[in-house]
Amino acid sequence: MDLYETKRAAARDVLSSLACMKCSLDEVTARDLSVFFVKLYFDMHEGFRHMYSDVYAVLKGLLKSNGRLDEDVPFEAINLSNNIDLIEKELVKSGVNENAILHIRKLHDHIELENNRIEYMAIQNREQQKKIRKLKQKFEDSIKEKVAGAEASFSRKVETDIEDAQQKLQRNYITILGIFAAIVVAFMSGTAFSSSVLENIDKASIYRISFVVLLVGFFMFNMTCALFMFLNKVSDIDNKAMRKLLRLVNALFIAFIVVVVVARAVDLVAIFPVLVQRLFGL
């Protein structure tokens, strides 16, 4: 390492030490350090000019150790500036070469410039933090408002669905009870009618009895099927098989009714013995 780099390292070490002191320099220490800076800047071998990058590196290290970029200028940086100012005053009092005073004054100016930049950066960071907090709060409020609105909307929808389901269930109950009541009435009527027919069976013809029985059976069967088909529909059960059975049985009922009507028209009971006699020769 050459002499210039050695002086740079020594200057950085002294600046770091001045910054890390717990208090300002006393007069004796300031005088001793003023002698150090005179020797630093005006060595018999070669002159020295401090580097702004070295000042920046020292203050940057103080900023890192402080740990926050939104606070004010670190105490160590302010302490460094105050101590350099005291050393400058000691140089002025000692009456040394004006060039030495200019060098230390320039060093002080560089430190103050960097401190002002740190302060400006801290102010900007605080403003950005405020904006970020406001945006965050606004976003959180917006999210809470949307969540509350969604919950209210969902609650209203659930309540509406429950009310609709209850109303639908009540309608289904009423319908089912009505159908059961109609079937009971139909069965009772059919039973009463059948009883009346059976009581007068000896007074009515076979055609009339057969026709009435088929007609009553037709209506009772269809009403029963209608009930079960409605129950299946309410329970979301397919009525395909029930419809097939209904069509088949209705076709049989209609066929039997037609047979009875035709038999009555030709008076099958009267001609049946004659037909048997002719066919079988009895």
C-alpha cells in the first residue's frame, strides 16, 4: 500500500472514531487532532486530498448501523460534523497555514452536505411511508367494506332462499294433503258406489255392473297414479316408468270398457249359449 492509500485509510479511521464518540471533543483532544489533520494534508513527502467517496462510505456505514431510513440524521453523523467543526476552530486559533484550514473546512462541508442529503432522504422516506400507510388503510377499508357487503348480500340471499324453500314446502304440503283428501273422497265415493252396485247386483244387468266397475277402477287407478307421480316430481324422481304403466293399464281399461259396450250392443249373454251350441254341437 502506498502512502496516499495509507493516508486515506487513516482518514477513514479517524472519521469513524470521531463519529462514534459519545460526546463532543474537548479542547485538548481537538488540538491534538488538529495537528493530525495538518500532518495529514501537508506531509513533507506529498500533499493529500480527502476523497468524497470516503466521507460517503463512513456516513453510509453509520446509516446502516442506525437501521432506519425514515428517521432523522443519525446522532453519530451529527457528532462527526460537530467534532470536525471544533477541529477547524482549533486550526483557526492556532494560526496554521490557510490551506490547511481550507482543507478541513472542505471536509466539514462534505460531511454537512452528506448529512443534508441523509436528512432529505429521511424526509422523503417518511412521506412515502405515510402514503403507503394511507394506501394500505384505504385498501384495508375497501376490502372490509366489500367483505361486509358480500356477507350482507349472501345473508340476504340465504334468507330469501330459505323463505322461498319454506313457501314451496308449504305449498307442497298443501297440495299433497289436497291430493290425499281427494283420493280418500274418491275411494270413499267409489266404495259407497260399489256397495250400492253390489247391493243391487241382482237387479242390474251384467253389462251395467261390468261397465260401472271398470269405470270406477279406471278413475281410482288414475287418481292414485297422479298422486304417486306428483310425489315423485316433488322428490325429483323420474316418472318415466310410472307413465308407461299408466298408459298400459289405461289401454286395458279402455279395451275392457269397449268390450263391455260391444257385448251390451249385441247382447252377448243372450246369444252366447246359441253360439256355443252351434260351434260345439251341444
